[in-house]
Amino acid sequence: LAISENTKRDLVRLAGVAPERIHVTPLAADPLFRPQEDAGALARLGIDRPYVLYVGTLEPRKNITVLLRAFAALQDQDKETLLVLAGAKGWMYDEIFALTTQLGLKNRVRMLGYVSNEDLPVLYSQAQVFVYPSLFEGFGLPVLEAMQCGAPVITTNVSSLPEVAGDAGILISPDDVAGLTREMRSILSEPERRADLSGRSLARAALFSWRKTAEMTAEVYHAVSRPAVRGRR
């Protein structure tokens, strides 16, 4: 059982598993992730302005330095929007903090650390745009969580992320700083496009559910157990 087609391809390529032996059963987001409004939650988190959101561990694989550089380029036209980074420190996170200072973003970046499931749906729901610039994912659950909350999504066109975002999210190359700046600026400045992407996110997220994943998993169990049952008769 693999959680994405990309993981299946990796298993075939790296572990030599025959593709017909691998069945893809994608993940789903918890139902608690849904559109929510709670100004009190944002106030507790120190957020008092429109914001771009990233959720995930702070580590090199997540490619946050590209997000910081793209966000810094917005300053010539947008001096109010915040960048909110929600996630615990991982490994080699020092570069993220150093670059934030180097780019003069300390007053415009909120480093929240770990955010509880109580506040996370509100954080997703109220974001102007959710950006997930990761270099590699087995699935990319934060993208689906954000979509289920109705957030417009920008993510990368690598590994499993296109499978999750589909045609509802904006896909860019992981190293395309200018492209990321352009897409963020467009979404932040165009309410109609933001609303359209929000609707697309909700529609895309509705294609995933834990019930569907459970049913697909049960089908695989039944399929692989039938030969053994016949053999015992």
C-alpha cells in the first residue's frame, strides 16, 4: 500500500517492487479542517493583518528559503501582508532565521512554532493564500488540509504534490522565486481570483476522504486474501 502514485514510482525505481504489487491508497484530511472564522484565535497567535501562510516543519526539504525570498520581493508593492510560518523546528533550520534577518523581514514574518489542531483550521481558513514550496513529499497533507479549509494554494510541481493539488492549486517549479512572487502578488491583489481558487480548493478536497481510503484499503486486503482462501479449500 502506497500513499501516492509518486511513492509507488519510488518503490518501483528504488526498491525494485513490481508495480502490479503496489496499490495506491491516498491519505485524507481530518474533518476538523473546514472553513472557520475566529478572530480570537488569530489574536492569540499575534496575527492582526492579512497573511500568507506556510504550515510544516522548518527544515531544508520544505524549501522555505525560496518562500522568504519570494515574499521579500513583494515589499515594493505590499508592505502590510504578513508571512506566517507555522511549524516546529526540524533540522538545519538556522538558515531560515538568518535569511529572515538578512532580507529585513523580521517585522513581517511571524514564526508561530507548533500550532494546535484547535487553532490550525482557523489559520488555514483565514489565510489569503497558503504556500507549500516543498522539494519532496510522500503525500503532502498540509496542502489537502488547506484546501479543505478553502485556502487558495500555491505548491510545487514535484513529487506527489501535483496529485494532491490537481488543477485546483497553482503549481510552480521549486526554484522559481520570481514565479512564486508573481503568483502571490496576483492572489493577494485580485479578490476575484482568490475567491475562485478558494472554491476550487474546496471542490478538490471533497474528492478525498478517510472512508474512501478505508474502502480502497479493504478492497486490496480482499483481493490479496482470496487466493490464499481458495488454496486452503
